[in-house]
Amino acid sequence: MHRRDARANPHQTAPFERLVAAAEAKQQQAERRSAVALYDESISMFEQALSSAGDPTTGGRAAPDEVQNATVLLAEAIQNKCELFLKLWEAEGQHNGGADPLGLLGEYTAEHEAAVFGQASELLRASALRYKSSGGLGSSLSELRVDALVNLGNTLSLRATVAADPGQVDTLHREALECYDHALAAEDDATTRNNKGDALIAYAEFLAEHGRADDAARAYEEALLAYDRAVQQSDSQKGDNLPMLLLDYGSALLSMAEFCFRTRRDVPRAGALLDEAEKRLAVSVSFGRGSAAVHTALGEVYLLGGEMQNDMSSLDKAGEAFAAALRIQRTDADGLIGAAETAVLKSKRPEPAADASTATNSATVHLSQAADLYRSAFASGTFSGTLKEKADTLYNYACCLSALPQGADEAVRILSTLIARGLITREEARADLDLPDHVRSRL
């Protein structure tokens, strides 16, 4: 949700007031209908209003605070348009994965997605410039309204996810955090602290991915402090949603646990973080809001714990949590994929004292279940994400198929398509020991 201040002012010029009111109405229409074209109309109306604001031939100058408000609303309209644009892109192909899972990709390649992200980056740049200018020509962050600062932080943080250059991504993350800090200095607020926590987690994951583990660790620690303050300050009378704050907090703890396990090889620290994540998520579940996402996050906590400790009981808990998510929404793609990943891990951990034949049969049963769950996720109509996220899931599905009797041909077809689309490299696939030799040799 974006924060807005659309207070009327009797000193507005009539034409300016009418144009802004019409632009706001059009923006609300765009939100209800999820229509990019209506956002374009709204943006054009705001721009027309602002271009006439200082024209005395329209009946006089608009008041400075109303020009500022219209500028913030314009920035918000551009931001909302971009968010919808990206949402629609991520939903591409979500209804095409039934008969053929590769239908999820449509006809798109990595180059197509780069072009989409380039368009999104330009929209977000335009939105950010409007937010920054809302305080007046040459204004600093300290001169912006709190709602403009928060929205600017959100815009910069989102732009960091679509920018291609790592140096630019780093700069955008740091600028976003500066905006949240200015907003919090002016008005301490649980939602803003939660937004800051989200931005810090995204920054930490970026830093870890680019080999800056110490910087990532510091960002993670700062994020946990932000979430902790957000939960402490949460007030339902102010509209704060404590169950969702706890979901975000638990998901952040899970992300840091994965970092400690995979990057730092610090299993005790990762285990302690998973314990904390489980506590936060269990409290969120206790509110009884019927959120599949909370159960899915809890399943991911148990899934990582089972992988770390080679513990079948944790994997059983993961399966139960994903099943709970699917009872709430049986077509939930995240729950289906989580259940599939759980079954794959179980296939690698035979029951104690099982002989070789029994272990092989058990593994095949789990892998067959996983393949069915993947296919259900692809056919669910709820599977969305970037091309990379879709490719990652299809890759995992191919790995699952490759370990099944008669699954090699389909695995090779999927992997070969991912390679041809530029979504993975041939070298990566051939070096992956999770794929059997008879599959890798055909790539």
C-alpha cells in the first residue's frame, strides 16, 4: 500500500483542481481494473494538471502544497503502473503449464526479460524523479513529505530488483535505505520499519550473491532489528497487520538461516535462526487468518532444517505445513512446489535399516510424488514469477525426472530448452552432479 495525502485546498485554481480530481479518479479506476492503459490516462492527466498549475491564464496559480500533492500522486501513478506491468509479466504463461510445463515460459527468452526489466527500470526512474522533485526544485530528502519518502524508498528498492548493472543495484539499495531512515526520523512507524527490513533483506541477498558475505551479514543483522522494532510498534488501531509483519519477520530469519548454512557453513547459527523463524511463524498462524503463505513459509523452515540435519522428522513437519497451505488453497503453486521439494529430499534419505532394494523403491515413490506435485503446480494457474524463477523450478523438475525410470527424455527436453532460451548454460547443466551421466551427456 502506498501512502497518500489528497487533502483538498480551497486556494486551488478550479481547472487545476478538476484535472487533479479527474486524474485521481482515473488512477483509482486503473487500480480496480488492473489496467495499464488507464494508468497511462491518469499519468497524462496529472502531467497536464501540473503543466497548467503555474499558468495565470487558467485562472491563477495553484497553491504550492497542492502542486506538491499532485506531484506525489503522479509519481505514485507511475510507480503503480510499473508494479502492475511487472505483475502481468510474471503472470505470463501461468495458465499454459498444464499439458506442457514449458508453456510457462511462453516464447520468451532471457533477452525478452532483459527488455521488460529495462522498461520497468525507466518507469521507476521517472517515478523516483517525481518523488524527489515534490519538495521543490533542488530539494533534499529532508524536505520531502514522509509518504513521499516511503514511496521513494519502495520505488528505488523495486528498481534495484530489475536493474542489470551490479554497481547500480548497490547504489539503488543504499539510496532506498536512506529514504526509509529519513522517513523514520520524521515519523517512526511500524510499516516503514517493515519496509526497511524488506529492503535490507533484498540488499543482503544481493551482497551474498556477489561474494560480499561480511557486508551481507551486517545487512541481515540490521534487517532483523528493523523487523523486531516493527513488531514491537505494531498497533492494529493504526492499521498495522501483525500476522503479516510476523510472516515477513519469519521469512527474513529463514533467509538469513539459509545464508548462514550455504555461505557461512555455520550450521549452529542457522539452526538458531530457524528456531526463531518457527516461533514467529507459529504466532502468525495462531491468529487464524487462513493464510496459505504463512504455512508455506513454515514448511520452508522445516525443509531447510531437514536438509541441514539430515532429519526425516523435520521433512515430515515440512510436508504437514505444505499440506496445511494446500488445505487453504489447493492450487497454491508455492505450497505444491514446497511439497515437491520435500518429496525430493525424502527420496535422498532412505528409511533406517532399509535394504538396497527397499531404499530404491522408496526413492522412486517419493520422486514420482514430487513429479506429480510439480506438474500440479505448473497446471495450477497460480504459478507466476520472473523467467529466472520459472527456469529454476523447471530445472529442479528436470532433475527430479532424470532420476526416474523413463524420465530422462523429458528431462533432456526441458534442460535443452532452458539452454536454448539463455536461461541456464550448457556448462552449468553438464557440471551438475544431481543430473545422472546419461542425461548430462545428451546436453
